[in-house]
Amino acid sequence: MMSDRDGAWIVSDPAVLGGRPHIRGSTVTVARVLELIGGGKTVDDMLREEPALSRAAIDAAVRFSGRLSH
């Protein structure tokens, strides 16, 4: 279950990106954030390369993915 603070960032709508969880107001998926991290990108790298992201959005995506793995 998403916390209220994550719900402000992570959304899923069947009409947008096929329902994949993504950062609200963007087309950046949670999976994309994880791919960037897995590829060695730092938070600062991601903020430069993905203008729709913020530190809070990245943190929410990581927390969201952690809940999916349990």
C-alpha cells in the first residue's frame, strides 16, 4: 500500500502508459527510475537527465518498488 506522501508522486491509470506506475504528471515510470539506478546513475544524474523528476519523486519510486518486492 502506498503512503499518502507516495500517492502524491506515484500513480497508475490504465489509460496512461498501459497502467504502469509512473511519476505523476510525467511519462517517467517507476521501472525507468529503477533502470537508471541499476545503470549506475546517481540522483543528481537523474535530476539533470529527466526534468520531470525530483528527489521526492525518486525516493517515492524507490519506496514503491520496495513494497512490490515483499
